[in-house]
Amino acid sequence: MSRHPLMSPARVEALLADVIYERVVECVDLARLADLEGELAELHAEQPPSDRGISEAWARATIDAALARLPMDPRRYLVVGDCGLCAAEAAAHAPRG
């Protein structure tokens, strides 16, 4: 007797991807991200010529570009806690500003 899976492998993969996405979203402060996007849009809109739609699109694109850089940021692999070496490594890779 052959057994048929309850779900196809593709469906299982899609559901797992959704679960992982939701877990990642839990790690992001979406409210602060939205606030930052609003602040950027406001600053951009203050510059002539002012167009609210263009400013909002620019702010969204700016945030999207910053988020796209995360996979290449070495700090995402660093754990800072009681580990002095980790703290030193994180400090070495902190943005200068």
C-alpha cells in the first residue's frame, strides 16, 4: 500500500518559508521602521520642489535599500553579551558616525 503525503514538498517548503518569515518579522521593530520612513519622507518633502508622493516613494526606497544591505552586514553574525571578543568584533564593525 503506497502512502500519499498530506502536502506536496513544494507546499511544505512554502509553509516553512512563511513561518520563518514571520519569525524574522518578530525580530524587527516595524513601528520604529515606519516612524523612520515617515521622518525621512517629511525631511525630503521640506526640500523644493515638494511632492508628498515622491517624498514617500523616496523614503520607502531608501529604507528598502538599507534593508537590502542587511545580508552583507557582518554585524548580523555577531553575538554581543558576556563575550569580550564578540563585543570587540562588534565595535570594530560598528558604523562610524
